[in-house]
Amino acid sequence: MSTWVIALVTIVAATIVYKLLKLISGPSLPLPPGPRPWPIIGNLPHMGPMPHHGLATMALKYGPLMHLRLGFVDVIVAASASVAEQFLKVHDANFSSRPPNAGAKYMAYSYQDLVFAPYGPQWRLRRKLSSVHMFSGKALEDFTHLRQEEVGRLTSNLASSRSKAVSLGQVVNVCTTNALTRVMIGRRVFNDGNDGFDPKADEFKAMVVELMVLAGALNIGDFIPALEWLDIQGVQGKMKTLHKKFDAFLTNIIEEHKNSKIEKHQDMLSTMLSLKDGPEDGGRLTDIEIKALLLNMFAAGTDTSSSTTEWAISELIKNPNILTKLQEELDSVVGRDRLVTEADLAKLPYLDAVVKETFRLHPSTPLSLPRIASESCEVFGYHIPKGSTLLVNVWAIARDPKEWNNPLEFKPERFLPGGEKANVDIKGNDFEVIPFGAGRRICAGLTLGLRIVQLLTATLAHAFDWELENGLNPKKLNMDEAYGLTLQRAVPLSVHPRPRLSPKAYSS
Ligand code: HEM
């Protein structure tokens, strides 16, 4: 037999064996489309300074289900409602843990918290604890008066700050933090100070914002593990320094709580401390876990709510017709002699629509929090490799022109009867607007976050007319974003609040 024939037979035989093997192992699916990666660093250079913007632009070219390679990590990006639904509903069980990252290791007590804990019994215990004490229907009702008191205090301070412009985000942050800590640890942590504001509070907000910026940074060591020890960008070093500050702050809170004279605490920290000696299998909590949980609540629960409120008031200032319409609703339901209460909220459909529209355009975690694929799976005919990081571009989904008419316009009416999204809610069931995520790892503090943003937005819109610092024209208000893990305004909102209710409303 000639050499040619032998070669031909070999090729045919090899092809048949290959086809047979493929038939046995099943068809191999392609990865979702995406930009071609560079050697070693992969697509890291494609992400840009604002990854939610960069990824949204890429999705225009490659579609709403994308594959990227960041260093040595497969990253899957969901950028439409139907793709997000696949991951957070159909395949949610497979995506119920978070990928390893330096933030969890160096700032969240090495995964001993709730936000980054792997899905499992420890995560369940921590989630249940926070839910029972802070977010359940009963906990929410029990602590209504605390939130109202804090919002009332903020309102009187604002009413007396006539000549000086106020940095709204800062003062609202004092309010959200104190409202939260009164439930968490039984007391306020910041004073109102001489001018109504505590310098310690500014420092604390700066710490939370820094934590979000560091957690949102694309840390090379997370994607190229061999380079972790080098800490090329210095991110890990900054995380360790910040962690020391937070740890001292939290240790101090726990010590003060233990030494407090108040006989019987009703707060979440008391329950957590009582679980320190609990049975090992029935939910014992260590000192570290307690601090990690407190840290989660401070980090996830304060700035998210205050920045969303700052965005809401910014939109209302920029859109005076909408502010007027909201004030008309508030005046007719609440009147002008008292402040809004939480009991009023259910009677304020226009407010509800304003808050939904704010969460749509300004979701406080634009790429949500990442998840990891525990096993490989198939989505819309594509192969999703085991161990891939999932990013859901919540920001881009809520601006998708296929879902929303004039998506960049602030138009609360779209959520009202007769509007394009009249029956859509923002609580993880309608995937075109999921500011709190969805599925098993949906935001644990959704009910509380939503309630406080509604109460604050309603109260600030009802109690004041707003003027921008230095008489700036509202149309010129800068609405640019600064990126961290959470979405801050690039230029903080600086305003003069002008009281519009009868004086007695501000002293209550
Ligand atoms: C404006 C308000 C808020 C927004 C937009 C928001 C958004 C989010 C998002 C997108 C996630 C990730 C969900 C996912 O993986 O699908 C999350 C998780 C979380 N949030 Fe929020 N959040 C807010 C307020 C709060 C508050 C007030 C608290 C607590 C006091 C809180 C505590 C948490 C915790 C503990 C997690 C982790 C849950 C887990 O991994 O099981 N959040 N949040």
C-alpha cells in the first residue's frame, strides 16, 4: 500500500474516532461572544474606568450575554432582562455563592460575614439573624418610630441651616446611619454637632465610600493569582489599612455595648452576643462573625440608602414639574402641619413611582454583587464554564431601549397606571429593573432600604423647596457618576433647603 493511501486511511480513521468521541461526549457548546482577550491580562484593559459603562458599550457590539476573560478568570456578563432572569431565576441555585476576592479576604474578615459567605449553613444563620432582627415585617414595624425620629431630627436641622449651603448626601448619611444603628446596637453613633452635623460622621462616610471604591476596584491579584503577592495597584495594602480602622471602630462599639448601663437591650447586637455561648450546631457566633455582620450592615446599609436619596432629590431639583406634582400629592395626603410618617407611604402612589424611577436610573450597586458558577451549565445555547464570575449589569438593563421608552428620561409616570411599566416592581421579580438583585442572594436589607429611601424622599420633598448653591440653574445640575462598588454622584449635591410647611411641623 502506498504512503498516500496509508495517510488517507489514517486521516479518515482519525476523523471517525473524533466524530464518535464527540457523539459520546455530546456536542460542545461555544462560549458566549465577547471581545478578543489579550495574552495573560485578557480583557482587563477593555473595562475602562467605569466598568458598568464599558460593559454596556461592549454589549451593544456582542449582545446581552457576553464572555470575557479577566486575567485567568472567565467572566460572564448579563446585560438584558431575559439573560439576567436565566442566571438569577432559572440557574439561581448554581450561582448562589460569590467569587473569591481580596475585599472579602482583607476587609470582610475572610468571608466570615454575610455578604461574601459561601452559600451554606453559616450564610443561612447570618441571613436569618439579620432578617428576624432588622428586616422582617415585625422588625420593620417595631422600629418605625426610630426611623421617623431620625428623619424628624434631620428635618429640623435642615430647617435651621438657612444661610449655609448643605451637602445633602453627608447629612442624610448621618440620618440613615443613626436610624440603622439604633436598631442594630441600640443607640445613635453620631451627634448632630453645633451646626447640626458631626465631623466624626463625615470621616465615617468617607470610610464607607473608600470601602466601596476599593471593593469595586479591578484588583489584578483577583484575576491573576500569581501576582497577588505583588499588590501592583496597592489596593490590598489600602484594604488592610482601612480594615484596621473599621475593626477598631467595631471593637469599640461592642465594648461600649457590653459596658452599657442599660439593663435589657432589644437590639440585634444583644442577640448576637447571646449566641456567642450557643450550641455549636444550633448557631454559635464568634466575636469575629459578630464584627463581620456589623460591618456588612454599616457598609451595605448606610451609604446605599443615603446616596439613592441624594440622587432622588437631585432628579427632583432638575425636574421641577415632577417636584411640584409630588408636593401636591404630599400636601393633599399629609397636609402642611406635620411631617410625613411611614403610615402615609402606602397612600402616595406618585412618590412610589418617583422612588422606583430613581432606583432605575441610579441603582446604588450598578454591577450588583458578583456571583460564581458552582458547576458549568448551558444558557441560551452557550457554555458557561464552572468557576465563572457572573456580573449582572443592573445599570445597563434598566436603561435598555428595548425595554424602556426614552430610557434616559426621568419619568415616574412610566410606573403609574396607563404607563409602560405600570405593574413592574423593583423587588427582584421583574428583571428589567433589579436594583436589589434577585434570587437567593437578593439584598438582605431590601425592605428596610426601600422604606428609608421612601420616607426620606417624601419628607425632604414635602418639607422643603430646594435651591442649588450659588444660585446654579437646576438645568445645569451635574448628574455625572463617580464609580465605586456603589454609585456616588461625581459632584456632591450642595443645596439650600427652604422650609415650606407650617413652623410647628419642624419642631415635632
Ligand atoms: C438603597 C438600598 C440598597 C440597594 C440598592 C442594595 C442593593 C444590593 C444588591 C444589588 C445586592 C446584591 C444582590 C445579589 O447578589 O443579587 C445586595 C446585597 C446585600 N445587601 Fe443591599 N442594598 C440596599 C440596602 C441595604 C441595606 C439597608 C442593608 C442592610 C442594612 C443591605 C444589606 C445587604 C446584604 C447583607 C447583602 C448581601 C446578601 C447576601 O449575600 O445574602 N442592603 N444589596
